[in-house]
Amino acid sequence: MYIVPRPDASDYETAAQVLAEFASTGYAKTSMTSLAEAAGVTRQTLYNRIGRKHAVLEWAIGAVVRSLRVDALACLADPERPTEQALLDAFCCWLGPVVRFVRDGRYGEEILGLGNAARRQTGSYPLDAFTAEVTDALLAGGVREQLREAADLAFVLVMAAKGLLADSETESDFRAGMARALRGAGINSSSK
């Protein structure tokens, strides 16, 4: 079940506010009352719609991941963007906001780790799906002709993005590093 957001807030914005609350106080110290306030609902509504605190965390992460993925896929699907630009924009839409989340909250890394662990337990790991989508973009963009070669390159790019996520202080740092990774992989503006 999902929290019914305030009329002026999207699901993403509500979920991002909930995650920011977790990131500012840490999982153990975050109360259901503070989460309800962040979501713009009463504590009882939060319990009735979602339940326990871990379920709130899972819901918030899921809502944010879905929204970021939609933005990233829109970049990959844009036929007007050269392949390098589409890939760069997609990675920045997908993980750029996560850099900010991890750096802005004192406990951002803890919450990201809990979210990754929850995704692995459910068998739903978003980076696996994103790797497949990058593979498709590489094949469609003519960067690679063989599926295995494109899949391997997509894997390398996703691993580079994960490393940059851990190492970048800002979204701009992430973008610059990802642009360099794409150039290093031989993907440039002339790739169509």
C-alpha cells in the first residue's frame, strides 16, 4: 500500500521527504511520528496504510527508485540525443539524486545500504534491470553489435557508476566522472 500524498505533492516528493527524515536521524532513531510528519499524514494513517517502520522505508525507496528509473528510461528512449548524451543523462537521472541523498543526510549511506539489502532479499535489484536497459540502448545506438559485448560494456558502466556514487561529493562530480567513464569506454558523441 502507498501513502496518499498531500494534494500538492507527488509520490516521489513524499517518498523523498520520508527518506530525508531517515537520512537525517538514522534508521534506529527515526520515529513513526516524524515519518508521518514528513509524509504529511497522521501517524495512525501511516500505520494503517503501510505498517511498521521497515515497510515505510521499503515503500519510500521503491517510490523514489521507480521515479528515478522513469526519468532515466526517458533519456535512453530519446531518439534526438546522441548515444553518449543519452547514456550520460540516464546515469545522472538514475544516480545523481542518490549522490545528493547520501551526502546531504548524516545517515544517508546507512539508509542506502538498508535499501540495497531489502532489494536483494526480495530479488528485485534495480541496477540489474538498469544494466539490461543500458545494454539495449548500446545495441540500439549502434555502439555494440553483439549482445554479449554490449551487456559486458553496460555492466562495466554500471559498476563505474556505483563507484562514482560512493566517491562523488556532488552531482556535478558524478556527472564529470560518468562522462569520463563513457569516453574511456569509447562512447563518444559520434556514436549513433
